[in-house]
Amino acid sequence: MDLFSIRIISYDIGKSMISELVINTLTRAFLLKEPEEGLIIHSDQGPQYSSKEYF
């Protein structure tokens, strides 16, 4: 969610919490809206955010 415009930029849904969901969502968001300097990505610190693929 872009907190300035209060719009959802990108999301993905799956049957399990896998790192590909996060990677696909961020990739799509970066393609739709080029991130500006100072971008902060907030996560719930779930296991998909600590995977090798995410890093």
C-alpha cells in the first residue's frame, strides 16, 4: 500500500505463505510504480521474509 495515496500497489494470493508471493508482489509493484529514495518495506516478519530467495 502506498501510504501517501492510500492505494494498493500490488498483491498476490496463494494457498501457503511462500517467498514467491512476496517476490512477485514486490517485483510487480516496482514495475508499476518506480520506488523513490527512502522507500520503506514493512513486513510482518513471517518466514517468507527470512528466506534465501527473498534476500
